[in-house]
Amino acid sequence: MDVKPTYTGTMLSLATVAFGLIAAGAWNKAIADIIGLVLKPGSGVVAEVIYAVLVTILAIVVVSNLGKLAQRETGPKS
């Protein structure tokens, strides 16, 4: 049985996305638990806003660094 490269590439992409979602869920829980340790129970909206701000800052840093890495890998634009 011959597997076409397109099929293999698609399966690789799907597996990467699936593991990325699993990792995101794990980080989501970890960050929420850490904030829960810092803030008293029942903080409600305050805790959610702090969580949203921290996750947003983390996302900006990660995406920015990935963009810089991708630019270094592909070289300067002509």
C-alpha cells in the first residue's frame, strides 16, 4: 500500500493541531490554578480579568517570538 505525501502531510498537521490543543488545555488549567493560589476564593470577575490579561500577554510574547524565529529561518524579505 502506497501512502501519498499529501495524506501524510495532512495527518501530520492534524496530529500537531491535536497535541497543540491538548497542551493549550493543560496550560489553561495550570495558569488558572496558579491564579487561584494567589487570589482568594470567590474573587470571581477579578480573577478572570487577571487570568485573561496574563494569557493575552503570554500569547503576544509567544506569537511574537515565533514570528521572529520564522523570519530568521526564511531569511530577510527581498
